[in-house]
Amino acid sequence: MTAEPLEIYLEQQDVERGLRQDVRTGLTAEPKWLPPKWFYDSRGSELFEEITRLPEYYPTRAERAVLARHAPDIAALTGAKTLIELGSGSSEKTRLLLDAFTRRGGLGTFVPLDVSVSALLGSTARIAADYPGLRVRGIVGDFTRQLDRLPTGGRRLVVFLGGTIGNLLPAERAEFLAAMRAALEVGDWLLLGTDLVKDPSVVVPAYDDAAGVTAEFNRNVLRVINRELGADFDPEAFAHVARWDSEHEWIEMRLRATRPMTVRVLDLTVEFAAGEELRTEVSAKFRPAGIAAELDTAGFTATEFWTDPDGLFGVTLARA
Ligand code: AVJ
């Protein structure tokens, strides 16, 4: 089957309004910050794919190991008719699930949802070609906002992989999980990938690789703002910083101004002192008990928890 035309839940003007709002809020705050979703234009999505292949970036390989081993269990336990993937990107690891569901039979529809049109066009075309008989409905949307518009009917499995839930701040995370639960019905399932707390000597290099790909990915947010809002950031004048926050158990990516700068964006004049840091991403790491507790608070019941052989990454199956 060919993929169906992408369903657009996110209009270009909403995206631009959101970016303007986030830039205004974040760049006038003290300390300055930007939400990580603005990394992912087509270049940013490509850089992220490159990150997933870096020797230091263990989460993708570790999560793939879990899925390779347990995809048949996930297919059998859920018996899903519809597989919905939030923040799907290339959907590369999701193929392990699609393979297991194909062998088992019964899965009718795959619904990848992502903010990146370019990532979705590629993934939906490839998956439709490789899984004949599967209905592929790509949705352009923001997973924190369009949960109430997910396809209904049949037994649904929502998968949220890659540890992306860790990019939400704790309050946003609670709100997101509660909204997810509200969007689902009893009998539906959630499969959640979470990076696990481990020694910073392993985590930090994953966010500060020797080849500098993560640094380019980080600076890409400034390029997006320059292009979309006509700002005049000099991305090369910002240094990439990855710092482990042991209190919150998360990694923070920041961009550090290497000299004093004045940036014009929207109607703002934004001053950076030399050495001033702009926070661009939080990537929380989780403990098994914490994951189960957060799911429970949102009204889910965690029924399975799996990790890779090295215990780096966790995948939780939860029932609505
Ligand atoms: C897979 C999107 C969750 O936080 O690890 C990779 C993004 N940031 N390197 C993560 C990311 C820096 C990533 N997510």
C-alpha cells in the first residue's frame, strides 16, 4: 500500500506562532532557555539521526536491543489493532514492532506522529512500501498538543520511544501522561522508552561526542530561529555544553556565548554576556520505581519493565 497523504494537525502559522512565543518567553527569561522541539527542522532531524549512530550515544542501540528481544511479547500482550507512534522521527526502531505484529497478524494501521514533515514523508513512504497490507497514516503534529485527536477504535498501542519523555520538565511530563491517559480507553496500551540513571561518565559523552555532531545539533536551534524569525544569531560564537545535574538526575544542554553579543530577534534586543549560557534541552534519566510511580499517578498500570543487557535503557509497557 502507499502511505496516505499526511494529515496536518499543525498548521504552519500555529508552528510559527509557537516559535515566536517560545523565543519571546525563553530569551527574556533569566536564565535564558529554549524548548528542545525547535531543533528538529530537516537538518536537525538529520543531525539527530547521525547522533543515534555515534559510538558515545548508547540510548538508541540499547532501546533497539530491548525491542529486538521483546517485540514479540509486546505484540502478544497488547494484541493491538492500531499502533500509534508519538515523536516518530524515522521510525527505524519501530520496525522491530511492526515485524513482530506482522508475524502475529491483526495489526491494521500504523500512525506515526511527528512535527517534522520531512521525517514523516520519508518514514511513511518506506514503511508503506515495506509492510504491504498495513494502513499508514502519518500525522504532522505536536505530541504534547494533539493527543485528543488520535485515531480511535480498535485496541490501540501508543509508543513513545527514544527517551523523548525525558525532554519534558517534570510538570510538563505529569501533564502529558495525564493527557495521554485521558486520550486512551481502558484496554489500550502505552509503551514508554526511558533512559536510566547511570554514571555521568557514560551519560555526559553521549551528549558531548568527540566528533562534535551533538554540538552542531545544539547550535541548529539558533539557525532555525535565524531562518524562521530573521534573527541574527552567530551560531559559531556559541560553544556546546552538556552538564549532568545530579540533583534532578538530568542532562542539560546549553549554548555558551563565547563573547558578549547583542542579538536582534522579533522586536527584542537580547544581550548575552561573555560566558552566559542558554539552556536548550533537558534530558531526564529515570529510575524504575520512579517510572512506575509517574505512570500510576497518571492512571496507568505498568505491567512489564524491560532493559537491555547492560541496564542502560528501560522500556515499560503500561495498561490504560
Ligand atoms: C532522543 C530526543 C530524547 O534527549 O537523548 C540527543 C535528543 N539530544 N542528543 C535525547 C538528543 C542530544 C534525545 N531524544
